[in-house]
Amino acid sequence: MSHNSFGRLYRFTTWGESHGPAIGCVIDGCPPGVFLDEERIQTCLDRRRPGQNKFVTQRDEADRMRILSGLFEGHTTGTPICIMIENTDQRSKDYGEIANQFRPGHADYTYWAKYGIRDYRGGGRASARETASRVAAGAVAQQLLEHVLGPVTARAAVVSVGDIKAEKRDFDAPYRNDFFFADQDMVPQLEEYLAAIRKSGSSIGAKLAMRISGVPAGLGDPVADRLDARLAGAMMSINAVKSVEIGAGVDAARLTGEQNADEMKRDGDGIVFLDNHAGGVLGGISSGQPITVGIALKPTSSIQVPGQSIDVMGEEAEVVTTGRHDPCVGLRAVPIAEAMLALVLIDHALRHRGQNGDVVSTTPII
């Protein structure tokens, strides 16, 4: 299986399967001499960790990470950083009945068609378990971003679950509730809604909104490696994500040119934009405005409602998924999305520093 790596200069590779002995990542391209706070990495993993409430999978993984290489006396050495996370709560027996069946909505059939072999236990590499490795790599990237660019903050929040839509978008609210929801006042309503979904044995989709502040103008490239294209690709690589929007997104299609234009004016010694329909990226390059991204995630495919499918012999089969699964996979996507934002940004920041580090613009900046 190829293409398990992300990034150009800051490059990381994830490894391991859902029911294997461990998962992890190898990070290459991290500059030497940067202090890494290991507790901050663990805190990010704890936010993504399963089994913390009844509305996420009850697989109870501690997700304690170990840094095996690339660090000496708390500082990066410039060599590859290897992070390992042990799997300790696998229940492979839950998947015995579907070993030869293709679960609807899963990657079972496409993996079989491509490789002729698949690890049916929890989906193998297709499992969202893989994203713990991304969160670890992203936590390193976030600290490196602060070292290279200063205070850059990537925040995400769940803004809708099924028919429940946040009336407020508070990016601090996800730190105060178990649902990573943007509207703290609506959490009781959301909890009641999810309880009904869970009781029915089904699942539901969700939408996330993201905001990155502190990114200077100039990151990205204008044609083949646009910053917004890289952000969109990173988001689409997350399990269950089905669409991505940058800035106004699909709403830009109903705006006029003057409505969509992000006009500019002088403000003292700097400049300000009068709006941000572009989402902080113009011509594939960051404008200095907050970068805004939205994603939509499909309902969890693992449900207890019987579904029609086929088996490896091509015979029809009724599939009922057992095991421990999220009634709404979007709830745990927040720290994953934040990690992918940081990973894209640090890669572009390091490349910009290497190629354009001596460029001095005389135009006032934001």
C-alpha cells in the first residue's frame, strides 16, 4: 500500500492498523533545536481519545504516546521523530461474522478490489483509528508553527449534527462540552437528539467549521500547490469527510462580484480587509486574514440496522455491524481537523522560509 505520507518538507507517514499491536507516525523535516512539550502532544491525543462518553465508540484506548526517536533532552535533533501509540482494547471477535462480507458504506469492497486482501478487523488502515497518528503529528506541527511564525491558532468546532444547528459559533465552546459543539446553550438539545439516534441503532452526519488566526500573508503557491487546495486535500483525507468549503464556499455561487469582493483600505500604518469571503486565501496564497474552512462528514457507516450487500463470492448477504462504533463520527473529528490544518501550514511555512525568507515587501501588512 503506497501513499501513506503527507507533506513536502515537513513530511509525516502514518503506520499501523486498527487491530494491530500499535499505530504511529514518523515525522521527517522537523528543524533541530526546537523544544517539544510532550504533555501538549498527549493532551491533543486525549481530546481525540475514544470511550470518553456514551455518544462515541466505547473502545477504551488510553492512547498514551511514546516518542521513540528524534528528541534529545526535550529538543528536536533534526532526525526523524517516531511516535508510537499502543492498541490495547481491540475486540477482533466482533468482526468474525463479517470477515467475508462487504459492509455497506465501508471501504471493504474497494480494498478487496484493489489489493485482493483486506484486514477485516475494524477496517484495518481504513479505520478512523489511524487518525490518532495524525493528531500526534499535528501536535508537533502546532508547536513548530509557534516557533516559526509566532502565535498561530487553529480551532475547529462542530456546528451542526443532523437537524441540530448551532445558533452561535464560539470556538472556545468545544473545550467546555463533550460534543465539541460550537453553541454551549444547545448542548442539552443535542444530547437528547443523539440519544434517540443511538437508541435506534443508526447514525448521523455532522458539519465542522474551522478558523486559523495568526497566519501571515504569503504562505502557499499560485498554481499547482495552492494553499487552499492543500487544505482541501488534507480535509478530504479524513475518514467520512464528503465536502470541503473555503471561505464563503458554495454560497459564493449566489453572490455578485461586488458582494464577494473582499475590499481593502488603509488603517493607520497597516491595511484591513472589509470582508473575508475568500477565507484568508487569494490566488492560492494566504492573505493574512483568518483562514476559514468548513467540512461535512457523512453518518458513520457502522450501524446496527440490517443492510443489503454481497460477500466475497458475489452472493447477496444481509449485513448487521456489531462492535463498538460512533453514532456520529463528526464529534471526534475536531482535533483531527485541527491537526491537519497545522500540518498543512507548517509544511508551507517551512517551504516559504526556505524559498522566500529574504523577501521584504514595502506594502503595509495587516
